[in-house]
Amino acid sequence: MLFSTSVLLDSLVLFALSLPLAKLVLDRRSSHFAVLSGPRSNNLLFGKLREVLGVVDNFAAVFDRWISEYGYVFKVPTGLGTNRIVISDPKAVAHVYANDGFGYLRQNMPKTLSRALSGHSMVSADKEDHRRQRRALVPAFTNAALRESMSVFYDSAYKLKGAWDVLFESHDEVTIDVQQWINNVTLDSIGIAGFGHDFRSLDGHKSPVSEALDAFLGDNSFRALLIFAFFIPQLLNLPLKQLKIFRRMKKASSDIAKVLLENSRREKVYSDAEKDRSILGLLLKGRSPDTNFKLLQDEVVGQVSCMRLFLFAGYETTAISLSWALVELARHPEKQDKLRQELRQFSGNDPTWDQVVTGTACPYLDAVAHESLRLHPPVEALHRIADKDDVVPLSYPMKTPSGEMIDSIFIPKGTLVTTPFVNMNRNEAFWGPDAKQFVPERWLDENPYPSKEFSGYKHLYTFSDGPRICIGRMFSVAEFKAVLSVLIRNYTFELPSGPDTPIGIHKVILPRPKIADEAGCVLRMRVRQVTG
């Protein structure tokens, strides 16, 4: 008790001493924010922080309203006299993410959250530390290295097919919670392709990792924790119930990595690792199939931490993307039929890595994948903090409250910057009048959208951009296409009440689709086998 009281008193003293300095900094920023308009605060303590951090289910709708009212650059109150800048202007976003990890850094809260899940790794690093660690991982994510993963994706997809086919032995139609099965497919795939470890989720096996992920998806209290952690990131280091889930997964993935590491150490010629074509196996061998790049053993050990986060991020984002794709194809049965017709050419085999990645042999599959990623990016927004004073150029000159037209904005050091990628991906000015609709054909036709100022993967910010662009994006896209191609070739998918079935959002950190009137993260669909 004495220790707790002492810590509390010290904290209060430091807080009191910091107030004059904080006021000085806030006054400096506020003077520059005067040129920006934005929504008013309705909460002294938190302002609009719940909306900004995406802990509300209608994040995209809220930001659409703000962008419509205040333009592509505006300020949002985030409590205790603070503001952050929200930008969706293409040139401004390209500028910020071209300097991602150097001029603009991750905030303390997401860094602390990353460390809670994966320890110190590339994900929580910035500047030269991030560049060095990323350079060590790149050889395991080249096309040549990832080509080996295609067989894993198909094996998992056909394992799912085998489990579903049993259900159809006595029924023509089965109602299935497709999201739970998609979770199992992606977890098993990333376990084998990433770690050389089969979690056997499709066999009904409950591993410590799968149990931790299931518990995490069912715990909505984590969203409330994020709000408080924004002000006090150290909360994420406490032994809280919500964080025990992360620690269980961290230990389980560490145990898997240690086994692989010991195998490579015992065999000086890496005979075990030679048979292991997983991403971690390639790192343990210290080279990529198409390069002479060598890794020091201690560098490899350090990247095990990053692989833990790759496990969580790769599982979660790909499962969400596949679930949303099935929702959209069930909403648009004519597009589902069109995709199935294209995939009939692969009735006796499967699309190869090159066919999947380039999209030349299956352009509509490519279009469906990218349209789903555009409309439903798993990560709705990213947040950065300016590490130095900066002048950010604008694509669209803006009018200040005083009536002055400006073509750039000054961002002081320490300013928090939010980029709502989901709104950029759906903005009619950038993607045309049907931007909020599921239209895969936009990727096939000559299209004046989006603006050439858009950078990112396929002009999307779904995987971010710049030096911190998602290193596993091609892994995710290839898995998405491989699994979807198997499912659509073999089954038809309908929503319970037809195409107009209301779809809600289940959000812990990322937004998952769910049947609106069902409790929990449930996505039931009526599934039939394709015949003929």
C-alpha cells in the first residue's frame, strides 16, 4: 500500500509540473490549427476520441459526415484541450506516408500494444531501427519465397471443402457460420506457411493460439481499454484480463518458434530447415531462394518477435477480407455466378502463383479481390505523430475560416495525424459515383478513377504505403484468392434472408461482418454444393 501511495503521489507531482509545459505546447499547436475547421467537442475528457480511434461501429459514416462538412483536412478535438488533424487529401496522405517511420512515427499507445503482443520487433520500431529489421525480413516475403505458400493455401481450402462435403451427405442445403470456418482456414494456413506448424483448427483441435484468438474476438471490453490507453499507454503493461489473451498467444507462438530454432541449431547443415519452406524456416536458413542474402543467427532470433505479430495480423486481416468478400458475393448473386463461370477453367487444377498474382488468367477473381479490399479494408485508419515541423502539400486548395485559400498546411512537431483509409477508398471524388457500391468491373474497364496522385498497392491504402507498407501484403492477397477460388468453384452462398439481409459490424480492434440481428460475431449463410 505504501508503495502504491508513493507512486501515486509521484505521478501527481509530475503531472502538476508538466501542466505549464503542456499548455505552452498546446498553445503553439492551437495557433496553427486556427486555419482548420472541424467538429466541436461534446466531452471535456475524451472529446471525439472514441470516433477517431474507431471504437465506434459506424466509423466510416462518422468520418464521411465530417469530410463532407469540413473537407479533406480538418481538426478533431480529442479531450483535455488537445486536437488532432485528419487528412484524406491524396497529396497530403502520400507526403505523410512517404515519410512514415521517419518524419511521422507511430504513437506510443499502438507501439505499446504491439510490444504487449509481440515484444520488441519491426512493428514497434521506427527510423533506422525499423529499416534495419525490415531489411532482414524482406527476403522471406519475395515472390520467389512466397510461391511455396500456394500449396499450403490450397491444402487448407480443400481441407475445409472435405469437412463441408460431409455435411452435404444428407442435406442439399446447409446453414453454416462461414466466418468461424474462414477463421480456421486462415489460422491453419498462416501456421504452416508462416511457422511450419499446423494448428489443426480445421480438425476441431483447440490450440492455445486458437483459444486465445477466440477469446479475444468475444471480448468487447478491449475497446474501452484502448480509450484509456491512449492517455496512459502504460496500462497495456499491466496484468489486465484483456491483455492476458495477448500474453497467452505470445507464449504459444514463442514455443513454436523455439522448436524450429532448436532444430536449426542442432543441424549445422540446416537439414530440418531445408525441408521447412515456411517464412520462419527461410529466416532460420538465413537466405531467400532468389538471393544470396545472409542473416546472422542473432538477427533471426530477433525477428521471432515480429513473426508473432505477423501471426495475429495475417490471421485477422485475411479472415476479415474473405468474410466480407463472401458477404458481397452473396449480396450480388450475379457477380458470384460470373466469378464461378471464370473459375470453371480450373476444374481439374488450381490457379498457380503467377496466375493469381498477375490476374492474367483470372481477371474477375483479381477484380473481386481488389474491390473487396477497397470497400472493406480491415484497417479503417492509421494514426501517426509528427516527429518534426512539416509543411504538407495539398491536392485540393482549401479555404480557411478567414476566407484565405491555401495549398499547404503547417503541421507542428508532436501533432497527431489520422488518415481514414476506409473513407479514401470509398470517396466518390476519388473512385466515381458508385464508390460505395461493390463493383468489381471497375478494375476491368478503362476507368478515370482513382486519381493518379494515389499511391499505395493498386492505388489503395488498404495496406498503408511508404517505408512501412505491409510487408505481408502479397501473402495475404494470394491466400485470399486461393481460398476464395476453391470456395466459389464448389459452393454457392446466400445470406439467411436473401441479398438484403442486414449486415452489422462486430468490432474488437478490426471490423468484422456479422448478421445484424444475431449476438456475437456470427455470419451464417445458406450454402449449397455446385453441381454440374
